[in-house]
Amino acid sequence: MIERLGGWPVLLGDTWDDSTFTWDESVYKFRSAGYSVDYFLDFSISVDVKNSTKRIIDLDQASLGLSREYLNRGFSDKLVVAYYEYMVDIATLLGADRARAEVELKDSLMFEMKLAN
């Protein structure tokens, strides 16, 4: 399934070719497979509460893997450390090199922490 969705650099290591990656294609593949595509924005269409015959577009910030409350505490929080270790463990179980997964996923988590601010 991961290959059909475009692969994962953490698993592919040096064989990952970022020149063939595009966000729009990735979103299309995830959406076609039935997965959420609310990576950076939560996008939905709902009924207008003021006029039920109309629809409105809702844009909101996306949810993160952990709540902002925890992510803002950084690696000093044991739940953040457990979340990071879980990410690394899953990547390793899927076939990633553990050392590479630790580096890549720490970068990923640091980015998630920046988004939380």
C-alpha cells in the first residue's frame, strides 16, 4: 500500500527520488485510496446554519499527531518522547533502517512542533 501511495522516504532511504514527488499527486493518491488529505488545512463543506438551503466551505487548521499542548513542551515531555519512539518503532517495523528513521522522524517531529506554535 505504501508503494502505491508513492513510497515513504524513511523506508526508501537513498533510493527515494524527490524529483518525481508532487504534493498534488500525493493528495490525489491518498484521497483515491480513501485516506484523509487534511495535512495542513482542514477543509470541509457543511450546511449554512443561517440558511439550510446553502452550503459553506470551512477552512481550519489541521489536527496534529499530538495536541498542541504537548507538542509545545518539546522533547522534555515524556508523551512527546513516547510519540517519537512510536514513530521510529513503526517505521522500523515497516522496514526502515532504525538510525535513518531516528534522524528523519526527529526532523519530522520538529516540523510538527513548529506547526503547533
